[in-house]
Amino acid sequence: LGRRSLTMWTAVSAELAKLGGALLAPSPARSAPNPSVDGYVAAVFCVALFALNWGIRLAIVTPLARWTMTTAKTKPQSRAFQAKVVRFSQSAMEALFYGGFTVLGAFIVPAQPWIWPSKHWWIGFSTGEHAVMRDDLRCYYLLYGARYFQGMISVLLEPKRKDFVEMQVHHVVTVAVVAISYLYGWNRIGAVVMLLLDPADVPLHLAKLQKHVGEAHAAVHPRFSAACTFGADRTFEVFAVLFFVTRVAMYPYVCWSAHVEATRYFPKGLPEWTCVVLLETLYALQCYWFSLIIKVAIKLITKGHAEDVRSDDEEEEDGDAAADKED
């Protein structure tokens, strides 16, 4: 058993070195997924991303949040201020992760030889050609799945959000899509989905950061607060447009291609239809979230400022009320 474990971890270490090298210096080198090894690689990535997430958050982002939002009237030990620090930290880490994976995806996915036209997402699937992937794409794929798996755990450690159920469904479905598409050769469309889903969330969380800072300084520095609010509203507008373009307008083409175009090149079995259902479930979630974005946009037009209704904490109102009582 000890020798077998040593052999396995030697293989895992070699795979990590190979994939990491491909990520840092992309090359045409290709290899097929190896589930017995890749599962351990994904687990290592998951632990590393979880540690990176909470390490940066606790060591850098949370102290930065306290410093950024502290004013002469701040009560650092109050429940309301602690909640604001948590929300700032959540948004900062989300912006960092989404931004990092947006850049990584933009660097790797468009460089693949099959990226367009979309028929190349399917040509060669029936002959097993899709089972072999470029190593940089394999690394990106495993990192992406690990990121969402650690996200499922991290959400459980944070204050409950209004859209907690939808967020967990999104995480679970995304991990399932990544796993099934990786193992059954639907990695090309999977990579396209990854490329489309990440960019919009970057301006969303940047808008939240500005909103949190502006609210914290409203009583002491009204002009600075107004500037932050103005910046948050403009950044939210960028988010709304980017969300619509990538997730509401472009993503349905991916669903159509998987549902209709793929059938022209091979018959679908259970794994393929499972991927189609999961892709369309993700689209249903995008439509639900876009309906919330429209509500915020209406508030922005009628009231002059935006209020995020997609993922505020359920206890936010209670915390603010408590702060009022303390005053």
C-alpha cells in the first residue's frame, strides 16, 4: 500500500509539473485526461485555491477593508461594521478570482486551433479526437473545476446570501459540467462556456467595492462617498451590458450548438444529453439573475443609484438596524 501510494503521488507530482509548465509556457503538447491521476491533481488545485482564497482574504483583504472603511464615526466592534468588512472581503476576493480566470481563459482558450467556427467544437468527437487536449487547456480545465468546488465550501463559511440556493446550484452545476465534459470529451464547448461566464462578474464586484466604501464614508466624507457611488453606478452599467452580451446573448448560441449542431456530427447518449441539460440549466440561472439586474437598473433610473439585489447578505438589514439602535 505504501509503495502504491508513493507511485501514485510520484505520478501526481509529475502531472502537476507538466500541467504547470504548460500553463506558464503554452505549447502544442497534447495528452489525454487520466482520471486516476487527474482526480488527485484537481484535489491539490482545490486545496491550493481554498488556501489562497482565505489566506489572501484574512492576511491582506480584511485588514485593508477595515482600514478603507474606518472613519471618525466608525464603531469597529459593531455588528454592522463587521458585516460590511465581510461583504467588502467577499467582493474583493470574487473580483480577484474572476479577474484572474478571465485573463487566464482569454490567454488559453482563443489560442486553441478549434475555437471557430463552432462546427469544430464537434467535428472529430466520434473518432475520439476530442479525448486528447492541449496541456495548457487541461490545466485550465482542472483549475476551473477546483475553483468552483472550493467556492461551494467557501460559501458555507460566509454569511448566508439572499441567493444562497441559486448560488450553490450554480456551483454544483458548473462542477458537474466541468467534470462530465472533461471526462467525456466535451471539453471544447466546456472551455467556451468558461470563457463566457467569468468576465461579467469582474465589474460587478468592483462596483460592490466602491459601493461599500462609499456607504462607509457617507456621514463623514459626503463628497468622497458621492464619488464612490457615482463610480459604482457606472461600473454596474458596464457589468449589466457585459452580462447581457456574454451570458444572455452569446451563451444561448453555445446551448444551441450543443443541442442542435452537435447532432449533425454524432448521435447523443446519456453523457451528452446530461451536458446539454446542465448547460441549459446554467442558462436558466443566467436569465433569473438578469431579471434581478433589470430590477437594479430600474432603481438606478428612477432613484439615481443602484442597489445590488443579487447577493446581499440576508442579515444586512438586521445589522444596519442594530447600528441604528446603538447610535
